[in-house]
Amino acid sequence: MISPLRPALRFSTLIRVPQTGVHPLVVRLNPRRYFHRASVLLREEQEPQPTSQQQAPNVGKKPPDPGQSSSPQTPPSPPPPPPPPPPDHQERLTVWPFLFIFLGGFSLFAFSIRSQEGRNPRPKSGATAPNTGEYKMAPTTPLDALPKRDKPLYTTDEVTVIFVLGGPGAGKGTQCANLVRDYGFAHLSAGDLLREEQDRPGSQFGDLIKQNIKEGVIVPMEVTIKLLENAMGHKMETEGKRKFLIDGFPRKQDQSLSFESQVVPSLFTLFLDCPESVMLDRLTERGKTSGRADDNIDSIKKRFRTFVDTSMPVVDAFAAQGKVEVVEATAGVGEVYGEIRRRMGGRGVTVG
């Protein structure tokens, strides 16, 4: 005899049996109840599951009946607004450290300046600052080194000045020594004055003069004119000299204009003309014993170029005024000096 449960059991094996929580024996004895429960569970599985925000309000409620339509879902609530930005007083607080650093640094700087002024006080008005030997920049304009004068310091009746020009090694120093011996001149060599000044302790122009001489360039005229004026005044006070041979000056036309307008006009210019080859041989031989820093090949060549570029225009300017005596300086010392004496007599300069 076939059991009436066998068709139900056979049918139950053909479908997917969900987890209904019904005892298997109930399934065999009452399959209709089981299949009703299974269809309800399958329908719930096929319906979309609510999100976590939608499930929260239905916690603890009875699930809806399968026969009833579910109520429409309420739209999710909008997200809460973002928190307000922090107050800006925190940003203002970050500025204070930088302000304190700035004020502290400025205070230290002001303190250091005041301390420096206390160690090196400024001289009072009209007082002369002490000479500490420190280098100071040479004046850059004529009025910085020369007093402001509406007319020259001396007249041609009071003082006689003859400029002696020529290239390096032309024999200016040798011929000036002869003129000093016979005519009673005071010989002022611009080069010698500059070299003495650069070696004088405490000189404010020493370093500048030394560098310019080494490079073979012209020292600023303000320095040279001031040194010449001081040397002339010293000779007049100590030796009573009134006739001066200024050797190696002026090197530029503005030097001659400034000297004649501020100190004294010159009587004439004695120009010793000599080729560079002869001057080079003389200077090379002199450099073996002179010990001068500018008696070397490089400095000599620079001095040649400087003389041609700057001093020859001075000679040409004086020649246009009729104030130049050109003497050939390639012959021997005695022969050259004889020609110089003849030219001196032609200008009214007498021996003694």
C-alpha cells in the first residue's frame, strides 16, 4: 500500500525549501500549511530591503501582512548642516609671536647703534675729528678738498710756478735738480708728494694713492692739488721760497684749470719730449736700484698709455695759449740742460 505522504515528499524535494523554522514532520503531515509559509518568505526575499536609515523606525513593529500593500516609504531626512567655522580669534593669535620677534629684533638693533655711537662719538660742530689712521674715501669734487675761492690764492707777482711735463723716464727729476741748483727754485714733485703721503702714518689718502700708483692711473686731482698747495705754503714759511718747479703735474686738463683758478696761474710749461723706447730703457735700468713699485714693465706700459691719453692734451692746450717750451730729451743730460737754460732766459727767468 502506497503512503499518501510520498507525493508531498516527492514534490517538496523539487522546490527550494526556505528556512521556515517548521519541523520536517509538519511538512510531511500538513504540506499545505508549509507551502503557504514558504511562499510568504519567498515574497519577502524578493521585495527590496530598506536601508539602515529606513529600518530604524520599524524596529519592534510587526511586519506587514503579505496581502496588504505596503505604505509608501518616507523620503530620507536631509543631512545635518556642517558645523560653523571656528572663530578667527585663533588666526589673530598666531600673529602675536611674529610681532614680538620683530619688536625684539628692532630693539636690539637700536641698542647696538647707540652703543656704537657711544664708543665713537661724533665731533662737535667746528671741532676736528682725531686722526685714527683709518682710511677715508678721497673727496670726489674739487670743492671738497680745496677752499672756495673767487680768485687764486697767490698772484704771479707773488709766486712763480713752472710746470715740468714729460713721459715716465724723460728726465724730469734730473733736470729739475739742475734748475734748483742754478735758479733757486723749490722742486715739488707731484709723484714724490703722493708717495710720501701714502707712507705717512695716519694718512687718509694712503691706500687710495698706493692702489692708483700700482695700477698706473692718475690719482684724483683734489688730493694732488691739496698736497701741492700745502707743500708750497710750507716752503714759503720755512725757506722763503717764491719760485716753484712742479714736476709731473698737471696730468689732465681739468687739473691745470683747477690749480690755476684756485692756487696760482703758471708762468709756462716745460715739456721734455722723449720716445717711449728710450724712456723704457731708462726706467728698466732705474728699477734695478730705485725700489719703486711702479718701476716694472706692466706699470711702465700703463704709465705710457696714461701719459699719451691724458697729459698730451694738456700740452696741446698750453701750446695753444703760447705757454709751452718743448725740449728734445733724447740727448745727454748736459746737452738737454743747456737747451733748457736757453728757453728759461727767453721767458725772463734769470739765474739766482
